Amino acid sequence: MRTVLFFFFLIGLSMTGLAQSPEGNWVITTSTPEGEEVSWKVNFKSNSTYAVDIDLDGSIEITGKYFIDGSTITVQNDPECGCCNDKGIYKFGLKDGKLWMDPVSDPCELRNPSQKVFFRKAGK
């Protein structure tokens, strides 16, 4: 009986969205302070790492690790990137085929949007 209850608990967990994962390729277009639009792709991998391709030119400029706790995702760039490697904390979720991230705290100015942002699913 306990096994059956646990099984239904797991099904309920996945149906409520608490088991959401950002895994996959996501694209977003943002504006620089000068008003130039920049598209970039982030690949959240199943091993809790990510890779970022700025300008969608096929080269990886940023790598890092991510950690999920419920609806909170913490991201931290690898030190080898030569960019901000402070931890950034965001609320996140999946809705209508999009990944949204809403900043909670992130001291990295280059990474931290001022408001909730939406990524669209991308191919490889």
C-alpha cells in the first residue's frame, strides 16, 4: 500500500510542476544599454551544467553550474569564463512552452535582468 501511495505522490508531483526542469536549449533576445539587440542561447544540461552561446554563432562564451530547489534556480558561472562568477538566484518555471526566470538576487550586472524574462525553446 505504501508503494502505491508513493507512486501516486510522484505522479502528483510531476503534474503540479514541482518537478520542472529547465533542461534543454533556450533562446532569448535582449537589448544592450546602447539599444542593440543580442540573441543568445543557453543549454541547460542534465548534469546540472550550462553553456551559453552569445550571438548564436556556435561558440560557447560562458559555462557554469546550476542548482534547483523547488521553483528556485541558482546559477554560477565557471571561474574560467573570466566573467562574474557570483551566484545568481532566480525563481523559474515552464509555461506555454517557454522558460521564465525572475531575478531574486544576482550581483552580476551582465547576467541580471531587471525583471522576469522569457526564453523560447530552441533546437540543438
